[in-house]
Amino acid sequence: MHVLKLWHALSLLALTLPSTTLAAVLAIDYGADFIKASLMKPGVPFDVLLNKDSKRKIQSSVAWKNGDRIFGSDAFNMASRFPSDSFSSVKLLQAAPFDSEAVSYYKSISPAELVETPRKTVALKRSDGTEFSVEELIGMQFSYIKGLAETLAGEKVYDTIVTVPPYYSQFERDAVADAIEVAGLRTLALINDGTSVAVNYAMTRSFPTPEYHVLYDAGASSIRATVAQFSTDHKVSPPGTQITVTGVGYDRQVGGIELDRRLREILVDKFVAKHQKDVRKDKRGMAKLWKEAGRVKAILSANSDAVSTIESLAFDIDFKSKVTRAEFEEACGDLKGRYAQPILDAVKNAGLTMDNITSVIFTGGATRTPMIQTAVKAAVGDDKIALNVNADEAAVLGAALHGASLSRQFKTKDIKVTDISVHDIQSSYFASAPSTNGKPRTITTNLFPAGSKVGTKKTLTFKRTEDFDIAFDYKDEVAPGFPKRMLEVEISGVSEALGNLTERGATDPVVKATVSLSQSGFISVTEAIAHGEIKDESLTGKLKGLFGGGSSSSEEDTQTEENTPPRETESDTSSSSASASASSSSASPSASPETKKAAKELSTIHLNATVHFISSAPMSLEQKQASRSRLRALDAEEAAKYRKEEARNTLESYLYHLRDLLDEENKDTPFKQCSQPSERDALLVKMEDTFEWLHDRADYAETSQFLDKRNALEALERPIIHRYQEIEAFPQALNNSQMWNWSTRLFLQEARQNLTAEQEADLPSKWTKEELDALEKTLKEHETWLNIWVEKQKSVKSNEDPVIETTEMKARAKVLETQLQKLWKRKVPKVKKTSTATAATATSEASESAKADGAGSNESAPEKEGIPEAEIPQDQEPLQSPKPHDEL
């Protein structure tokens, strides 16, 4: 599958993201109620990403509390206290025009204040007047998920794949891509959620014979059904799995949110009937009821009734009422026939019947609702129902696996996916006017009918002599209030290009536009060219014409565009401009590649294709840059606030720690034993001053002031801590120094014996007498220094600074160790060969004599990397450490 090619300039990432390919891939299943995420990275276990509370699914909410931005369930719960500062289910508003039904519906479920943006879409307004577009709010949530992923990965994460409903229009898909960019991520692909569930289902299964399954997803915002064929691809080794989506059905108005809304209306009616007050006028009360409706719905999924209790719901009135499942199902009675309809539509669109379906796989949280289960079982049969995937996590895990297959960093099971679009997409343009005063007519072509495979291209051929526009529209309204027109593409430079081709000898030049339906469902004009067949006057060309070897363009329809719509040709997914100019070269088959390339370049001229958004425009580059900067500023502000709070909390904790150390009741603590009264008094005064400052000025202080206050206290405590640390480290440092003294003496004794024996045997030695004398001198200097200063240290009290530092002891011992190791590791020089057997015999006898005189010498011992620790003699017992204390 190809990487997503957005159909408008997305150069923001070039400014903010590195060009290198990173290994980590972040998958996000963004739902109206919950977000699920998964990270694919070598060395990281493949699983659902956890939030800071170790939750596997995160509420799709963002809120502000006292100026602090919060996410997840904390943000969702904030609606009952600050309904104007908590925003949930904003997925329903993606790319929605401000006057659409989606906006009206959102107002019925949320107390948030909505405002219109300059792009005629929706923004949400906080209580302080700050406005955020839907893309920005979703971008914040994506950025939050990105932070969780980076914490787990230990590196920056950029590439992401996001699930979307299969019915999403180009407007909504573009809104998702804009939110991804605003979050600082890079769009690897968008994948239909039913398709991602299919990938997850196929990962652990094989399909000896083709099977058809329906992926039934009853989510919060809608119900979708996807028919997928699973088969084995024997063209690869080992055989892989082929997933082919053949049909899709959906209902955008029925889902978990609609059930919550109706259940809340039941609670509202009960409150009004009992207390004669309209709770709808109280935003906090409505927010509390919305949360309670979700809780009661979950209870009714397993029980026949539930009791709703809300303290101080509104008007200082406590609310308590009983709701039965029968009452809830009666309120949703008009929806009963719509629960299973997407399945029937999907099967019909696939050209199948229920007899062809192996199973209906349930996914999505709303599939737990009994009345939905009952309706589906009645429509397809109880034996068709399958609960063999995780209803909450199958989509995100499948998306992660698919995203990994798009990256070169992973090796996954070979699963090929073929998906389809669900909307009829047509192109239209004005035909040339028959006369000066004539009215041009519009020629419309159903370019990509519903069910067309994504990742395909079509080439449109136009016989035009002037610049013109091509419009791309949905044949039917994709959602109430959404525009049909996606974009218009202006093809310019036509007249000049055709004139140049004519000068080159081209006959009947035409304009060709290659239109792509990308794997992520985006429509774009990937190439526009002017092409004309150039006559070949060479002998080869004449012979080819004599024997009927005309160019491939001769088969093209020669009728004018007024009489027929633009001719369409399918092209392979992997091709780009080749299909658009397949007939560009008239060179003979035997012509060299250089000749063919030159002929192709001569007969083709690239044109300008400029995109214009007439109806609902996506975010421009400048708008995305501004939103990205805005979110970065929020992140920086929150990070600074976090550092300040951390510095304040650290200082406060440190002050309480000092107060415990200075407590008069604690008399025999190590801190008291290692400190002097004057030091404790100074520390006590400084501590009390800091406590007073913290009480009076902490709310207005800067982060640096908290750090300075702590540094001042630590400067007074540091000498006391240092004394204690020296007392703890002194015995080990002394034992180490004495060990090297004893090891050096042992080495010198053996080395001098070996040196004498080698000199008597006229053998080469590893050391010279001067080197051994130098080592002995260093040893005596170290012993003398150690004895003098250890004796001085014995008279030092525990609350006085040491006269000898353990760091100096280690450094001096290191000098002796280095010199000893240098001699110890030296290899034995090679013995010079003698010319007579007598000399060899004498040498051998001398060696045997040396071995007998100095058994255990270094010559017979194997080479070692270090000195073996020798026992310390009884007359050199190490200095005992002071009486051990408890830890500070």
C-alpha cells in the first residue's frame, strides 16, 4: 500500500519534522467517546498504549481547570463542574459546516458554546472567550497520545495511522489529516475502521478456502458494517492472506451517543415531572445527567433495571429515580429496524446474500447493548454471531499491524488489503460553447462509482485549446448539510503547450489529466499534461506506416468533446505519469531506450494544475502553522507551570525534611552527631525564613526563586552531609589502599626472586632492577603518607571536617595500582635462538634450575588481567570505622 498523498500542499511537516525515517509507528483509533492507541517499535511489546492512569482506553475529551489543560476521564468528569470548559465527542463536528445538522445535533447533547470559523466550520468557545477549532481540539488529544507514546518509546514519534469510518467524506478525512499535522505528527495513512478490524482478525488465522465475514461495528457515533473476503494468496512464498472489502453499509444517525441522548431525556422527563422545574436550562445539571445516562446504560446492558442517583443535580435538588430496560427500549423503539440495516446494505452492495456470509463479527462498545444484539440476531441468525475479536481494541491493533506493514522497519505477516470507496465521485467541466453567444453545457462523468477500489487512477482526455476547470463532486449528499463539491482543479498553460507541440510536428494534441483515488480515500489530480503524436519522418517511421504500424493514439476516439464525455482509461496503482502518456512515443519497438525517452519528452508537456476549494476548504498551510504554534505555546506554558510546581513541591518537602532533622527530640541522629551547634542554628534560622517566604510569596514567585531558596539551604547542610559520607566511605577506602600496599609488597618479593634467577640463567626478564626499585619507592611513599594521615584522622571528631579525604586516598592508591599493573601485565621477552645444540641444552637446564629455585614465579604463572587480593597481615589491621549511624 502506498503512503498517503494528500491532495493539497502539506509542507508544514517539512518545517517541523526531520526527514529521516523513524522506526516507531503510532496507531490511533479515534472514537467519539474513547481513544485507543498502540505503538509499534522494535523492542517494545505490541499492545494497547496505556495512559498515566494505566487505562487502556482514554476518554475523547479535553478540558481546562483553573487554566490547566487536562485530558481523558478527568476532562470528561470536569463537565459537571465547568460545562463550558469541557469538550467531548468533538469527532461529531469534524469538517461539519456551521449550518449543518451535525452541529444542531451536537448542541442537543453538549452544553459547549459553538461559534463559526472563517472557513464556515465549527470552533468551540471556552468560558474565558478563547476559541479553538475542532482540528485544534482533536490535535491536542493526538498530541497527548503522542506524548504517551514517546514516553514508552524513549524517542520522538512522528509516523501515525488513524482509523476513520468508511463513510467519511474527503472533507472529514482532510480534517483528520489537519488535526494530525497540528499535533506534530505525520500521516502515514488513514484506514477504514472495518478494514483495520479485518486485519486484526486475519493476523492469527489462515483461510484455506475463501470466506466472507461481516465486520459489524456499533460505535458511539454510528453503526457500520463491512463485508470482507478473506483468502490465501499463493502468489507469494510463504503464502499470504488477501483481504478484499466488497461491500459497506452504515447509518450515521444511530450509535451509542444517540442511545445516551434518549436515556438522558428519560431522566430529564422524570426530574421535570417530579420537581416541576426544567433542568434543561441548567448546563451543569445537563452535564451531570449526560454522565449518569452513560452509567445507567451500562447497568441496563446486564440488568433489567437501574437506579439513578445524583446529589444536587440542579436547583439544589437531589435526584433519584428508577429506570427499567423496557422503558429504555421503548424510547428507542423507532430505531429497532435500523440496527441491522447496515449489515443488509453491506451484503447487498457486495452482491452476496446472508448464505454466503460465514459470520458477523461484533466490534464496538454499543454491541453490548441487548436491544442491538437482539435486532442483529433476528436479522442474520444467532448462529452467525461471532465474538472472537476484542470489541474495544481490535480496530487499533489492526491499524497498528497495517501501519507496521507500510514501514520498512518491520517484518509482519504478509496481509494484502484491497479497500473500496462508498460514495459515487464524479467529475464535471464546461464543454466549449458552440457559438459566441451560446451557453456552455456541463459534461459530467461518474469517475469513481461507489465500490471503486482505492489506490487506483484514471486518465481523462480532453480536446481543449484553452485553459479550463475540472470539478469533483459527490453524486449524492454524504451527510445532511455537507456540500457535494469537493474541489475544482484549474488546468492552465494549455494554449501555449499545444502551440509548442504543433511546432514540433504533433498531430491532434490533447490534454490528459490523471486523477487518483488514494489508499486513504483522497481525490487528487496527480498530473496534467499536453500530449501529441509527433510524426517520425525517418526510414523506420515510414516503413512502420507502410505496414500499418500506426501509433497507439490512432485508436482514440476522434469525436469532439461536445459529442461525447471525456474518455476514461484505468491505470495501475504503481504507475504515475506513464499511464497518462503511454502513447506518447511513436518510435519503433526496436528503437533504443534513449530514443524512446527523447521522443516521449518531446511529445509531452506538463501543465499547471491548481486546486481551488469552492465549498468547504481544509486548513491552509498558514492556518496549520498558526495552530501548531498555538499548541506549542500551550505545551510550553504548561511545561513551565509544571516545572514551577515541581520546584515548589520539592522545596516544601525539603523544608519538612530539615525540620525533622533539626527537631530537638531527635538527639542521637547521624545529622546531630555530624553537625555543630552553630551550623544547626544557622540552618534553623534559614529554614524558618524560607517557610515564612513560602507562605507569603510562593504564589507569585518564579521557578528560579524556588531553586535559589533550596540551593541556599543545601549549601548550609552540605558540609554536614559531607562529613557523614566521609565517615561511611573511609573504611572501604582505607582497606583498598592497604590491599594495594600488601599486593605490591608481595609482587616485589616474587619479582626480585625471579629477576635473580633469570640473571643467573642468562635469561631475559620482564622487569629491570630500576623498575622494581621505582615501584618500591612509590610503595614506601604511599605507606608513609597513609600512616601519617590516618593517625591524624583518628583524632578528628565526627562533627569536624576530615583531614584526609577519601577521594585523595583513592587517587594516591590509583597511582600505586597503575604502576603495579603496568609491570604485572608485561609479557615475557622472547628467548633468542642459539645456533648450536649445546647452547639450547644449556638454556633448557638453566630454565629447569630457575623453576626449581623459584616455584610459583611469574614465568610459570599464566597472564592475568589484575592482581589477586592478598590477605592483610594481622599487624596491619585496618582502621575501624566510627560507630555506624542510621541513614540521614
